[in-house]
Amino acid sequence: EDGLSGWLRYARIKGANGYHNKLPSAIVTLNATEGSPVYTAGQELSDGIRGIFGKELELDTASTRKTPRDTTATVGTVTAYLDSNPGAADRLPELVDDGFYLSVSKGNVLILGQNERGTLYGAFHYLSLLAQGNASDFTVTSNPDAPIRWVNQWDNMQDGGTHGSVERGYGGDSIFFWDGKIRDDLTRAGQYARLLASIGLNAVVVNNVNADAKTLTPENMDGLARIADVFRPYGVQLGVSLNFAAPETLGGLDSFDPLDETVASWWKDITDELYKRIPDMAGYLVKANSEGQPGPMTYNRTLADGANMFAHALKPHGGIILFRAFVYDHRSLNQTLDWKADRANAAGDYFDGLDDKFEDNVVIQIKHGPIDFQVREPVSPLFAHLVETPSAIELQVTQEYLGQQAHLVYLAPMWKEILDFDFRVDGKPSRTSDILNGKRFNRKLGGYAGVVNVGTNTTWLGSHLAMSNLYAYGRLAWDPSATSEGMLEEWIKMTFSDDKKVLDVITKLSMQSWPAYEDYTGNLGIQTLCDILLGHYGPNPASQDGNPWGQWTRADADTIGMDRTVWNGTGFAGQYPEEIAAMYENIETTPDDLLLWFHHVPYTQVLKSGKTVIQHFYDAHYAGSAVAQTFPQLWETLRGRPGIDDERFDHVMYRLVYQAGHSLVWRDSINTFYHNKSGIADEQGRVGNHPHRIEAEAMKLVGYEPYDVSPFEAASGARCVV
Ligand code: BDP
């Protein structure tokens, strides 16, 4: 088991034979041409039922069907079904785009999609129940909560030699690009689309938001069309990231001003060329005026001017543009010169006054928090500002600041908190998920964008257990009311087995993982205290101040935290609707877990728990790393259990042992750093005191050399061996 099929293993379940009389004997697909999602649905059902139960089904199309069978799975779109069963119209429920109706009765199965991919989603849903051992009679109508359920891949066409790397990807090279071109062999791209379709995701933006203009050469456009071809059988559409300066750098124009007619018509031509090759292209994704990327502001144009230029080009083709709200200038942020400077304010400031300026096929893609995928952030207030303009939330499945898949961090509980957050716009219930699905502000578009960043590694993300995050992302985009434990249970049963011990242990590990990671990396809203300038990975709290990226803790000898109040700080709290602004403005009503996000306080500030800030830091780092210490032991109890093959067991164990060790590095680095800075002792005398530790550099070294560690607090005695 190398992980390649993810949760779609269709592994034989216990007592498979006993299910045969509850299953269909044949599959009839309605109006299925080869390569269409309905055709794929038929193939998946036949493969799945063969794998899970060892039962061979006959596969017919409506036209080739010869004899009626005892039990049949009828699979197709509602329209195709009604053609032959016009009387059924009254019995069928209302479906929205991509929705499906599924009914199972004594082995007779009806799977009807509102459209072709809805049909495929219905088939995958049925298979997921079967794989979990559920073949009982039932009827379900399922509609997606939001229409935009996209994946972003930050894949480079080429980086360092020939390989297409993946920015912030931890599972190998790009599955799409190689040597500055689209790969010849796109097998993995098709397998990826299959996984995504099985959880209801409907588009992939294949290239990095820091886009390479040469993505749009005629040869590469042909290549993109080949990717779209392997996605299409799964109902997955292709999207493309654009480089705003491409008219100049690729097109040879002397400008990329969005209000310049020649520039706009250059983009129109490119768009027409793309749609000629990919008639069902989903649209564009644009990162502009951020972290050195070009954009409309280079010409003193607004972000809306920029977004609308693409919207005009896309409109005749029915495409949409996701325009990112991640806009800030890392060259202008300087905390020493300006104590009011705050990167968190940037999106709200840049989009101020633009709400009614966007074309109706523009969607603003907003990272869930105002900074950058930290272990804890308040929800971006921009969701509450855009009333007329639809928005999509950007979540990160790839664990950039969250252990990079070398640490287990199950993210569904964090995403649920974000999606359930109530902004109280105009004093009324305004949950993030209801803003995204369009209900709260009465909009048609909106939804989800997940930065996934899989690579060529057979585990996709570099870690078997990290795949629960991809699974949960898709499930939540379809249904944000799904529960963290419920999604895990489904995923564990399909990925490993329904063995009780397996379920209990993986659930326990996963559900403990985000709180533990927060405890050992950065508490009370101070953000992940990792190295900001390098890889966003290991501990380096000193790098969290004075850096040009605006991720600051403002820690000194006595105090810590960013004052983001209106009365005394950067004013960020004032970007929220009234009730929420009042809550964050006041230190008493700010939840402890965001205290240092909103307030600058002495280390001796007493929390609602009764502890001081500094003692909470010490205790949380000990508690979080103590939880991580239990992970390898817990995993060990699964050795040889059903569904736990040696290959995956070892792979997971290796990572959990590493995580347990690295959590100690985190614990001691952060505690030592703040101990040194504040001069306040740990009440329990643990910090800086390791009576039983044997330093590696004190041992007799054979083939190893001592090495001075930077930052020094990342090793006791500031030394390790290499
Ligand atoms: C940051 C990443 C960087 C991305 C940027 C973005 O470190 O690689 O390019 O966000 O989202 O999180 O544009």
C-alpha cells in the first residue's frame, strides 16, 4: 500500500459475500459517451463493487441493454432519466448544479445527477457508503453548499534545472510540469482528478499564484488542454493562474496597464485562444500587487480595474476570475519606523470602497485569516465587508506553517471554527459559511479554494495521515456542517479499515493534533513562532520581529503581542462589524486564544485561566509536546491491525517519532527564548533545566561532528552533532 489510491482503495471488506444480494447485478448508464463523467461513474461502480465485494456487474448503456436483470443500478442525469421515464418528474427532488439524488432499495439503485458530474458525485457517494460496509436501503438528496469548490496547486513549470517544483509543496515535484512544459505523461493528473471528484471538488488551478508568464505560450496552452482532457472524465475543470505583467514580458507590449486598450485586447486574445483549446475552462486566478508581484496599482489603477479586465475577457466564455485579496507590500512594512504599520490591515484597506466596482464574474479569494495560514488567526474581516461581491475562502491543505506534513495536524477542527464564526453583520447571524454560499448576502457565486500542493510522491502529500485534510477540505466545501470526527471516521474506514482500534487510535491522534501543535508552536494568538525568513518550519521566534513580511510579535523584555485595537493600536479590530469589533477591542472580552493577536500586554498579564501569559507559554509548550510524545506509542498499538499494512505503518511511524522529537525542539526553543527575554522563571523550574539529558556533543563521536546551532535556543547548549 503506497497511498496512491488514497481513500479510494476499494479494498475487500469483512463478510463481503454476505452483501451480494443487497447489491445491483448490472449497471445501466444513461446517455454515457466514453470519457464523460457518467461513463466514469459506471466504471467506478463496477470497479468499486468488484473490489469491495468481489461481485462482477454487467455494464450496459441504455441503448445496448438486452435483457432486464434482477437488480440494476441506473446511473445518469435527471434529464436523461426523464426522457425515458417522463412520469417520474414529480417524484424527483430539486437539485442545484452538481447535486445528486441517490436511492437504494433491495439492490436496485438509482443515481441521478443534476448534471453529468453530479451523477459521478452520486456514484462516489454510494461507493463510499459501500466501502464503509453500509449497503442498506435509503434515499438521499445532496446538493453542494457552494458552487466554487476549487483546488489551487502552487506548481512551478520549472525551478532549478528541469524539475517543476511545487511552492510550499511537501510531496515531491509537480505532477503537471517538467522542464518548463506540461508533462507528456499525465497519468497522475488523472488520478488526482479522480480523488478530487470523489469528494465533490470541481476545478484545479494548476500553476502557482506566483505565475510564470510562459504558461501562456501556444505550446503550453496546448499542454494545458491535455491536462483539461485528463480532468474532464471526472468533471474537474481547469483553471489558470496569470501573471499580471504577461502582456509586457510575454506579449512584448510596452505596458500592462489594465486600462490600456492594447493590453485588454491582448488578454482577450489569450483568453479566446485558451477557450478554443479548453471550451469548459473554469477561469483564472490572479495574485496582484503582493509580495513583489505586478498588478494594476503599478499604474495607479484599482484592484477592481485589474480584476475587471480579466472578467471582460472571460465573460463571453462563461468563465470566472478568482482575484486574491492577499494584497500587501512587503517592502513598505517597517515596524521600527511605524508602530501603526500592520499587515493585517492590508486587505481591508486595499479593498475599501471597491465592493460595488467588480463585474459579476469576479470572486474575491480571501485567505481565512488576515495574515497567512497561522496556527490561529481571527477570521478575515474582509468576508464581512464584501456584500455585493462574492467571496471564496482560501484554506491551506498543505501545512506550510503547520509542520509541513512532517507533523500530524488534522485541520478540520480549525476550519470548522472559521466556517462557523459569526460576524454579526448588522447585528444579524452571519456565519462565514453562509457568506460563502451566498445565502447571507443573496449572491449566486462563492465558495472554497484549497491550496493542496500534492506532488509526485505516491502518498500525494508526503504523509498518509495528512490526506485526511484533503478529504475534509472537499467534504466541508460540499457540506460545512459535516463534523470533524464524522469526516475522520469515513476517511479512516476507507483508507485503513473499520477496525474499532484503528478508528479509535487514528481519531484520537488526529483530534489531539491541532491543539497540541498550537501548544508547542505558538499560543494565545501569537501565531506560529517559526522561522519567517526561511522555510516557515522550525522554531525561530527572534525572526518574528523586524522582518519585512509584517509577521510580528512585538516582544521585548517586559511585554508581548500586537496591539490591534482602535483606541491605542493599529486599528485592525475596527475592521470587524460592531459587535465583534467591541469584543476584540476589549481585553476582557477577547478570547484568551487570540489575546496576543489583539493586545500588547506584560508577560505577567493574568489570563482568564488565572495563569500569567508567560507561565501559560511554559505550561502549554510542555503539555503540547507531552501529547506528541504519546503519538508513536499510540500508533504502535496498531501494528498488524486490519488495514494497517507494514508499508504504511512504518511510513507513519517514522513521521510520528520525528514529530515527537521535533516537538521537544519546539518546546525548548520557545521556552528558552522567552525565558531569556523576560527573565521570569518557570514556576515549575523546568525551563533550561534538563537533568537527565545527555548532550549528543558530550558523547564519543564516531563519524559525527559537533555543530553550532542557529538559532542557539534550538539545541540545549546551542550545539548538536551532524
Ligand atoms: C505565503 C507563501 C508564499 C505564497 C504566498 C501567497 O509563503 O509561498 O506565494 O503566501 O499565498 O503563505 O501568495
